[in-house]
Amino acid sequence: MTDPIADYLTRVRNAVMAKHKIVEIPASNIKKDMTRILFEKGYILNYKFEDEGPQGNIKIALKYHPESKLPAIKSLERISKPGLRKYVDKTSLPRVLNGLGVAILSTSQGVMTDKEARKLNIGGEVLCFVY
């Protein structure tokens, strides 16, 4: 596998489209940080890190509207790819749906959202857009 972040996003996207309640993903530090951000921003219901085997797993409980059964995650879009990295400086941080969505960035201070990077006045690599 050449792009583990794209694999993470694809597993979550496929589970949402199939209306699964839980999705299990192989763990890494950047995936754990992305999962924590999705939970803090309200896109997933809950998560659990399991340390089984050499790598471990992340179990994510997906979030749906109680009456209409619509998922909280409408779109997961990979921006920076292994073949073409997308870096932004502090002046050109992206806004997703005029601030309604979230851009996840990898910065020198760690993985964070575009809003947190704007507060800290730093740029970085744009990993994905979530809305």
C-alpha cells in the first residue's frame, strides 16, 4: 500500500455508504490524530485504539442522524497525494465550505485543523477535506 491515509479515508467512506455502524482500520500515529480530530469536530460518534498485534487497530463508531439516518460525514476528499504534495503557507490556508467543513493539515506542530493552524499562524501539508 503506497498511501495509508487514502486507505483510511476510503475505508471510512465505504463504511458510511454501506451504512455500517463500526469500521476497523489498521492504526498509525497520523491515523490516530485524524480520528481524534474527526471525533472532536463531531463527525464520528466514538473511537477506540486497540493494541493487538504489531500494528494495532482503530475502531470507529460512525455517526448518523437518529431520524433520517443520514451520515454526519458527507464527503472525505484526499488533497495531498504521494505523487503531488499540496503545501500551504499561513496566508493561504484553505476554507472548506466557507468554514462549515474541516481541512486536516500536517504541520510542524502536529496534525490539526485549518482553524487551529490559523490561530497558531502556521502552514503545512493539506491532508484532506471533511464535510
